[in-house]
Amino acid sequence: MHKLTVLLAALLVSFSSWALDLDSAKQMGLVGEQTNGYLGLIASSHNEAAALVSDINQQRKQRYQDIASRQNTPLANIEKLAGDKLVQKAAAEGHYYQTASGSWAR
């Protein structure tokens, strides 16, 4: 029974290491930074990337809202500032980003 427990634990660890993270998704061209401060899905048929985008965007929105509340400014202002910075960073690193026209560039 102990061997089975150890085997199951090893399998769980190996599966978790397969999980897609943001850096990997960007490197693979599955996601990109949008001008609105949120992550966009480039590979629409990639379910794991879609889940990652949803999770990260929820986290970002919460952080943006916290900043907006502290600074007593509209959320849209924070989203725009973050979007500008994230797009610039993505472009410098060779990752996908959304252009002003809404298309994806690298």
C-alpha cells in the first residue's frame, strides 16, 4: 500500500509540472498582452491556455481594482496604464501583443 501511495504522489507531482504557466504560454505563442491590460488568447482552441487567460485576468482585474481604489481613479485608467506597459514589455521580449488596430504582432 505504501508503494502505491508513493507512486500516486509521484504521478501527481509529474502532472503538476506539465501545467501550462504564463511564461510557457507566451513562449509558445498561445497568449499575448492586450492594450486593455489583460491577457488575450491567440490559440482559441487551446483549452489549457484559455483557462490560464481566465485565471490571470481575474487576478489582474482584482489588482487593478485595488490600485484604482487606493488612488481614487477609475479602473479604466489603471487598465490603460497597465496595458501600455505590458504591451511594451511583450514587444521588447518578442512575445505577442495587441496593436492599436486590434491585430496581433510579435
